[in-house]
Amino acid sequence: MIVAPSLLAADFTHLADDIAMIGRSRAQWVHCDVMDGVFVPNISFGFPVIKAISRITDLPLDVHLMIVQPERYISEVRDCGAMMMNVHYEACTHLHRTIQAIHSAGMKAGVTLNPSTPVAMLQDVIEDVDMVLLMGVNPGFGGQKFIQHTLRKISELKALIEATGSKALIEIDGGINAVTGAAAAAAGADILVAGNAVFSAPDPLAEIETLAAL
Ligand code: DX5
Ligand code: ZN
């Protein structure tokens, strides 16, 4: 299992230490949550912070934009050194065009679905995306409880991917811990994002190890 610790739950006064810990762990990606206070009712951190993070890690950056009109920031995200740019389905009027533009900028393109958005909405873009990020909580905050119907959506997404021959990976974000992560893995998830489960754990390295072994 690919594990992507979410820096939203890291200690911002010692970010370099937390990133060094991730570097020593079995985590393979670093998940960066950008919030604008409009698409979601919270504000997190932005491009200068992600750029600084890119200078101190070689791990791929998985950037999750919880912002309106994410297509306005494609070159900024690229300049941050992002490997994956995730945009929300609900925030993109011209999603197909935005996916093409992300690819033209040299990044992988991910599309994120809120808990209330059906997987079927992806039918006409599934062959164009590199990843689908299914939210296990309503976006905006860490530390929330996993919404169980996400498991059914993972199965539906897996079926859509197999039916179309898409190469899209399935990432789950929100409320992931060893228990919900195991259920997501069994349903077909490829990548688990974990914020509080990792950074609030007494031993974050061991927690990442547990998730990576799923
Ligand atoms: C929520 C963010 C998540 C968040 C996950 O809006 O997209 O990445 O950091 O936090 P946990 O794992 O604590 O639910
Ligand atoms: Zn996220």
C-alpha cells in the first residue's frame, strides 16, 4: 500500500523534522492540503510552503487543492515541484480541459470527489485521469470520522476503472487509520492518506509501517 502522510496534521513549528521522519518511514508520497476558505470553510497553507517542502524531500508531492477555480493555479503547483495535482470535481466547470492542462504542465492529474458526489460523474473522464481521490470525510478539516459509504464508492470506482481499461489509481483521504485503512485496502484502494492517525500516534513511524503493510 502506498501511504501519503498528510502534512495538515504535522507540527508546523517543526515541519522539517516531520518531513525527515516521513523520509525515514515506509511512506512513498507526501500529501499537501491547500484550502482557500471558500471551497472549504478552512484555510491551510499555500504555494510558498509547498515549494519549501519540495526543497527538503525527494518524495513525490501529492497536492490536494480544496480551492475554487484550481485551473488558475496550474503553473504555481507545477513550480512547487508537485508530482500529482488533485482538483475537486465540484470545483471544476470544465474538468476535461483542466485535466489536459495539468498534463500539459507535466504533472499527473487527479480528480477528487466529495462524499456526496457519485462515482458515476467520472464516467467521461476516467480514461484521462491518473488518479481518483475519494474523500472519506467532508473536506476542510483533519481528524474527522470516516464515512462508511466511501467503501462502496471504492468498489464502484474499481468497477468503472476495470470496465474502461483506465489506469487510474484510487486514493482515499480522510478518517484513515489502521481499521478504516484495512477496509479501504480490501475494497481496492491503492493509496491511503493519513493525517491524525500518523501525527497523533505515539510512534508515527510504526503507524506508517502498519498502513504500508495493508
Ligand atoms: C481533509 C484533508 C485531509 C486531512 C486528512 O480535508 O484533505 O488530507 O489532512 O486528515 P485525517 O487523516 O486526520 O482525517
Ligand atoms: Zn487531502
